[in-house]
Amino acid sequence: MLLKELLTHITDDIMVGSSDVEKFNSVHFQKTIMDRLKICAEHHSRLLNFGKNIESFCSLVLVPQLIMTYASLVVNGFVLSTDRSDVSKTVILFNLSMSTLLQLILFALPSSQLNGQSLSVLDAVYDSKWYLFNAPMKRACTFIMMNGQEGICIKAGGIAKIDNPLLVDMLQRVFSAITLLRALVEG
């Protein structure tokens, strides 16, 4: 009984697979998929160009933003950690620190989202049954996979990738710098 059930499930899976192969080999299906793939490839190419344009525009703007955010957070954090006697000064420095951090966040969040969206195109092609297509379709899918491997990323000065992990890394470095400054002043 168990052997019969196993053989039934195996043959059902083979039959489903063979119907997919027949469907993928039909000329109408291949043409329809090729037309849709051309539209997707053109759209993906435009998105990659858009990402390069954004990166070239934002690259020089983000270098001073990154430096000023780091410096502001370190200096203000050090002052706030050592002197809390004046409430108005504390509030002003805290607001200044948060506003500079918020400015960097406003660049990092969309950059991470754009990178994730551009990589989702690659995942969609990987998850498809592209290996069952004919040669021109396989070639087109391969080109999409090659173009989409890196994704769209925005860099500050072409060096530092502006994204969510950068925010976490920067905050860790800020706390380390504040701790080091406090140790130097107190020690």
C-alpha cells in the first residue's frame, strides 16, 4: 500500500513536470514570454540607469553629510555625556544631533529600499524556470541576471555605501569615539 502511494506521487510529479515542459516548448508561450521579458529588461535597464544617475548626483552631496553627521554626533554626544547642568544647552545639542542623524537616515532608507527592489528582479529570474526556455530566452535571462547582480547602491564619494547597515555601523563608531574621548579626558 505504501509503495503504491509513493509510486503514485512520483508519477504525478513527473506528469506535472512533463506538462510544464510541453507548455514551455510551445511557440506561442515562448513568444509571449519573450515579449514580456523584453518589457521587463527595458524597464530594468532604465532602473539601473536611474540608479547610476542618482548615485552621481548624490555622491558629492553625501560626503560632507556623512562627515558632518559623524562629527556632530561625536562632539554633541561627548558634550552631553560630560555636562548635563544646563538643560537648554542639552536640549539644543540633542535636537541638533537628532536632526543631523535624521538627514542621513533620509538618504539611507530609500537607498536600501532601492537596492532591495533592484535585487528582487534578480531573485525573480532565479526563482523562475528559466532553464526550461529555448536558447534566446535563456540568453535574455542570463543577461538580466548578469546586469542585476550588484543592484543599485548609492555611495558617498564612491566609497561608503549609504544604507541601513551604515547607520548601525556609524552609531557603533560614534559610541566608541565618545567612550574613547571620555577615557582620554578623565584618564
